[in-house]
Amino acid sequence: MLGAPFDGGTTYRAGTRFGPQGIRKISALYTPYNYEMGIDLREQMSLCDAGDIFTIPANIEKTFDQISRACAHVFSSGSLPIILGGDHSIGYPTVRGIAECTSKKIGIIHFDRHADIQEKDLDERMHTTPWFHATNLPNVPAKNLVQVGIGGWQVPREAVKVARERETNIITMSDMERMGVDKTAEMALEMAWDGVDMVYVSFDIDSVDCGFVPGTGWPEPGGFLPREALGLVSRVAAEGICGLEVVEVAPPYDTSDITALLGTRVIVDALGSMVAAGKLGAHRRHIDKPVELPRGHYDEARDGKRWTTPAKPAASKKKTTRKKK
């Protein structure tokens, strides 16, 4: 598990930099056992919180590099990267980090009310742009991007144009309501997995109706009910995924931590579903280009050779001898 505390890609309300902190705090409310699934995560998997990625406020591109390196490092180890956002601009560097470690093809299932596939916003790669750049990667085909829950009055026409040009797949909220959870999940899986080896899941908390998730920067009425969102994520994860991100949780606007709580629930339900289906770790066989990152040297760090400011030498201790009487 990695935190990506960055909201430099927001175009309206900031605050998602506190998302990882909020999700971690409220996660103490849960036990590792789920009665309905018959799963105890503590017994059936190893979970490590690797802390937060060092992001750089006001420097989007440098932050993207940091996130990609961190995700590549975790994925190369064989672990399943779970990223706590952060705004949705992090979707591109997370997928880029994973894609760097494999020659295999990756599909994406994206839960959101917004398409997030225009090239730029405010002349930058903001949180409205991740899938334009992710689907430019050579092993992330645009035809395997499936966006579920899109709709409302916050979908820019520029994004619709790109989606049509690249022949991506959009399942609107109206489509989901008409087809139901099971059929929607079936269609999303069929399109995302068509001809690829792995699937990445991106869950934007604002895909859920804002009455249930007030703590987000882009609230939109008419989204998923929490039960629908959790059902879709569980069904998708049961087929195996290569990574999961939960983004746009903004604790400054939250009420009683309920938005962060739902973000936590998305993560544990996805993990439980994979464990129950025997799919946890299925991505490991596709890691054929693991990335090795230099870890530094203890003596160099101790002696100050890795830093601009040299380390201060340890003060020498004078030996004192007791005089004999």
C-alpha cells in the first residue's frame, strides 16, 4: 500500500493530499474478517503499508516521476500496488510505473462520473487527463479502457471527442441502472480483458452519489449507491487485477469520515474478492521486466556523501582516567 498525497492536479477544490491520511485513520474501524465472504485477510495475505510517496507540491511532472518510480519498485517485487490518492492525475503515473515492468498488455477499468481523457486542462496534465496519457503507453491499448458511471454535467466535450477518436468504452450511469450490477460488471470485464494480460482498476470516490461521499473535490449527484459500487468492484477484482487506486478522497470536506470509510471499504472488498477467487498474486507471472532502483549505501549516507550538506562528524569523547589514591 502506497500513499500519493498530491492534489496539484485539481481544477476546483484541493484537499485530496490528505486522502491517504484520512483513509488510514478510519481503517482502524475495520477488522480483517468479513463474515459474508468468510475471509480473514490477516490469515490469507501479507499487507504492508510502505508509507507515502514523496510528492512535490506545485510540480506535477516531477511528482509523476516519483509516483511511477515508486509503483514500479513495488510492482517489480511481485507485490500488488494499492495506491491511496491524491487527485486523479496520479492515474497516469501509476499505470506508467506498472507498464514499465512488463511487456504484457494492460487494460483499465475506471469508475468515475468524469471521463478524464482530454489531453490537457489549464495547459497541464491535470486530474481530468490521466487516461489520454496512459493509453499513449505502448502496452496500454485505448480499446481496453472501460469507464463505468460516466455522466452528469461535468463531462467536458473535449474528453468525449478523444474517447470517440480512440474508440474507448463508456458505460454511463444510466446504462448501469438499466442493465444492473451483474451485467455491467460482465460487460466491463469482457471489454477490458479483450486481448490483454492484466487489468488495472481506478476507483474515483466521486463516482458514488455525493450524498454518500461529501468529502471530494468534484461532488456530483446521481452516482452509484455504495452497495452498487462495492458490488461492481468486487466482481471486477474477482477476475484478478494488477493494481488498484482509490482517488479524490478529500477529508477537509468530509463528514464523520464517511467518504474515507467508503474508500477503505473499496480496498478491503477488492482484496477479499481476490482472495476468495484465488486470484491474489496472479499478476506476478507477467512481471518480465522488473525495475531495479539503487537503494544507496549506508556508509555514504552516514558520512554525508549523498547530501549537499555534509554530515557533522561525531563529537569525540575524551577518555578520563580515575586517579588512584
